[in-house]
Amino acid sequence: QVQLAESGGGLVQAGGSLRLSCAASGSIAILNDMGWYRQAPGLARELVATITSGGVTKYASSVKGRFIISRDNAKRTAHLQMNSLKPEDTAVYFCTADAVIYSGSWYESWGQGTQVTVSP
């Protein structure tokens, strides 16, 4: 009922930038909070950033000041602008969204992930 399509991952050098995108589609009546998680090899998944439908944002301490989360409600798309990238930012990044479909059911959806690799 709800699908999230991520794009924008890739390989960059330390100090570079990447912009991730997450497009939500399906029978969505209400699209609430959206966010980004990441998971590095051998480590637990961690929350990177969240944004409410009204644009209120929160960030993990490790990325605050370097990453910016935003959204376009008309396009039902969220973005994660990643600047001053470090090798420790290397991970698979997952988009998440809370949505209510037209039947009235609530869903927490996850994208399949996009790889971000930062070389030294």
C-alpha cells in the first residue's frame, strides 16, 4: 500500500557531499513523520534525522551541523543533504515514513536502502 523509493547513494571522497532522496507512493491519505536511518557493517541501525509533516527536524549528534533533512509535501518526497562527509558515515541509509492509507490503516514503511561509501 505504501512504497518508499530511495536514490542518490554512491561513492564520494571525504569532505564531499551527497543528496539522498526518498519518494513515497501508494494509497496514502496522510503522510506524517519521515526520516533516515543508517546501518554500518557489524553495527546496529541508528537514527540519523527525522522531519515532521510541518517541517520540524531532529538530528543525531554525530551528523548535526553537517546533514540537512527536508521534504516536499506536494511531491511526497524527503531529502537528506549530506555535507562534509567522513569515512565513518559509510553505511546503508534507509528511508522511513509513517502513513495512513485510504482504508484508515496506519503503516510504518521502510525503503530498501541505498549505499553510501566515503573514501579517506
